[in-house]
Amino acid sequence: MKNIRVASTPTIKRLPAYLHIIEAAAREGKEYISGTVIAEELELEPIQVRKDLATTGIVGKPRLGFPVAELVQAINGFLDWNTVHNAIILGAGHLGTALMGYRIFPRHGMHIVAAFDSDTGKIGTKINGVPVYALPELKERVRKLQVELAILTVPSSHAQQVADLLVDCGIQSIWNFTNIKIKVPPGVIVQKEDLSSGYAVLSVKMRLARDAAPEE
Amino acid sequence: MKNIRVASTPTIKRLPAYLHIIEAAAREGKEYISGTVIAEELELEPIQVRKDLATTGIVGKPRLGFPVAELVQAINGFLDWNTVHNAIILGAGHLGTALMGYRIFPRHGMHIVAAFDSDTGKIGTKINGVPVYALPELKERVRKLQVELAILTVPSSHAQQVADLLVDCGIQSIWNFTNIKIKVPPGVIVQKEDLSSGYAVLSVKMRLARDAAPEE
């Protein structure tokens, strides 16, 4: 494996978008893809793309660009998306259900193997092929299913309580979609998803566009 | 209003998290908040916090920190979250329904005033208080409701077709939750939301933790 360097969070966040473009190039049978083409597609600066991709250990060749197959392999290796990661969903509401139907996750190694909910109308059913269990079954299922990752989509008022349960079951990584900053012991990884961030970027673009528009 | 500088996308994405913390301090009656306290809460470097907040035009005072009321006002002004922005949802499926119930949006000025779907079982009903209309009503409703923003949560196979409709109705800003990179005329703002980005960050953290762990 190539030498993998430490990457900044913004760089890591851009890697999936690069991967989608480079995989499309691979499907079209292309051997090389230029950083400039990727940059144009994503409206980024070419130097940014080259710097980001360098973190995966792959450097482009002058005039040819980046080797497509190697780059797909390197990005997937960097993100650890070549191996299967079993995940569970806590809270089979609308957001949880939407995530269970999100087709891109299995392509990136994430397999949602079970969901947990307190709604007796959902327990025992399957949603998008994923079985829904009662919370008291959590510990046994986590052990049996070799779960690496828990996705938290419960109502915010239950977030900490369910997070405590997850930690108690030995879960080491939590993807938190609630509005609550959950407290976990040292060593447990929490990634908080905040839709307000995307809305903030959109809001600033809208304000700048409005300010730039001629007065009516 | 203070001088507002251009901010990078990562800076803008961090502003909502700052705002949530500073609003909590305001509710507790605090007059000042230190950059170090904000940094610790969000696991960022204090210098990063101070640089980010400087883009809103507010500078902290030595020993006191940032003035809470002024900073809330400045961030909301920077993000244009003090004014109401009417939004519509295209696709009242699970993700669309989850977003209609997302309580943080109205606090940030976004009011979802209507949803559109092709499912006759949903048309004419209300979801989380939001009326659901048929797509052929789009143009008239957009005009009447003074819609600024459309949130795209249709199946990816319909994304471009519905985006074309939105542009045709004069919508200038689209928040795209589909997997498709939609094509729009110059001047139309598109913000693509990609959950793979958060998953990528989480995946790298999981890989680094595993690599650092002692062999079993």
C-alpha cells in the first residue's frame, strides 16, 4: 500500500465526490483522468483537487493525469471502504427509514444489518429489507451481528439515553443525526451530522446572489 | 452593520455549531463567551474559532471573550437567518418528511410552506403541518407563496426532470439531496448534500482508531 498521509477534514469530505467521478470514468473504460476535469465537474480549483488526491498517495502523471483504477483503489483504501462494516440504526422513523434505503452506503462498505425501535408496530417487520428489533435485544444482536457502527436517528430527547445503551453494548463508533451533543467515554468515536451546515452554505450563496443583483 | 468578509466553505459550515453554543450561553444570561470555551466544546483549535468568528465582523476582547448578544446577531446576519425564507419540498417521502419535522430549520429562518408529490394518497393531506400538493400546481403555488428555496428529495431518477420544472417556475436556489448532479442554467444556485462526506470522516476515524489499537 502507498504511503497514506494525514488529511484535513475538508479534504476527507471531498473524497467521496472525487470517487463518484473517478468511478464513472472507470465505467466508461478510461485509463486516466485529469485533475482539471475533476475540478471543473465539482467547481473546485485544480490545485485543490491535486492536493486532496495526493493524501491518498497517488500522484498524477504530466499530460496523462491520474491512473483511474489505482486512484479508485487508493481512495477506497484510504476511507477503508473496501471492507464490510456492519451498521445498525437506532430509531426506525422517517430519517432512519430514508437511510436504510440509501443505496450508496452498501457501495461504500456500509451494511445496515438491523434497526431498533420502541414502536411495537414496527418491531418484527422489515424496512427496506432491514429487520426491526426491540431495544432490549440490542446487546445480544450487536454481539451476534459483529456491529462496528451505530447510526443514531432517535428523537433528540432520547439521544443520550440510547447512546449510553450503545456504549454499554460495546459500540465504538456512533454517527449522530440528532441535535444533541451526546456524551461518551474517551475512545468512543462520535461523528455529528448537522444539516444546518449545508443550509448555512446555501444561505450565504443566496445572500451574495441577492446583494449582487441589480435593484428592482 | 459590521464589515463582512468573504469566508471559506469550511468556515461557513462551522458557523451553525458556534451559533448553537453561543445561543445556549445567551439563554444562560452570559454576556461574554471565550473562544477557548467554544473550541473545547467543538474539539477545535481556539485559533480556528477566532479566525472563523472574525469573518462575521466580531472580534473578541482580551480576558472577556466575545460579546454574546452581538455575536448571535452577527452570525445570523452573516447567514441571513434573521429574515424568513420560504421553502418547498419536492418529494414527500421519508427524507422529505423527516426534513419537514426538523425543528431547527424554522429557528434559522427557513419555513417549509408546501410539499409536492405524485402520490395521490399524500396529495391534499398535511405532513407535520405542511400541505402536500400535486406537481402540476407547482408554478401557481410558487408564485403565491413567494418561495425562495426548493429542497429536492425526489428519487434520483426524477431529479433532473423536477429540477427543470423548478427552474421553469423561477426558483433560483435548490438544495439537492439526491445522488444526481443536476444541471441548471447559470445563476441558479445548487447546494448538493452528500451524506457520504460525513460517513467518509467517520470511516477514517474508525480506521485510525483500529490501526492504533494493540493487536489482539
